[in-house]
Amino acid sequence: MPSAALPLIVLCNAPDQACAEQIAQICVERRLAACVNILAPCQSVYRWQGKVERATEIPLLIKTTEAAYPALEALVRSLHPYEVPEIIALCPATGLPAYLNWLATETDSL
């Protein structure tokens, strides 16, 4: 598999369902992600500007490639209302070859 097609799973938490759906829809429409899972709401506890905060957030699992990541990150930053959104890319060690090929094809990375 070419390095540009290396798969990534990007973790991102949205502040609400509408934001999560918008990010997911546009990422897939623009072929920056092959698939986005919108998960059930969760409670986040975090430190922000010196204070411990709590928020209900909607987790996203964004399946993309290394080649598509820079544009994906820029898009998520432009759509996300947080000053510093969570955007963390993880590289899976392995995966079903047919799925990884599909992922690369759907993100124009093959």
C-alpha cells in the first residue's frame, strides 16, 4: 500500500449532534473520509483555562488516509466551534486489506 494511502482513524468530539452530523457529512462528501461514525453522546471532563469543566459531547471516528489528513484537519477546524477542537489521528497497525483498499479508494488516495 502506498504511504499516501496509509489508513488513519481520527478522533474528534463535537459539542452537539448538529455539529457532528455536519462534520461527518461534509468530510464524506468531499472524499476526505471514507466513513465517519457518529457515536452516542458522552460526558467529558477536562481542564480548560485553569478550570475543570464538564460537557456532553458527540464522539466521531473518522476513517481517512494520511494523504487526506491535512485537508480533513483544515475542514474540521473550519467547521468546529471550539477554539481548540480535539483532532487526534491514530494509525492502525493492521486491518482487513479489502477494507483498507476501500478506504483508500473512497478518499482518492489509491
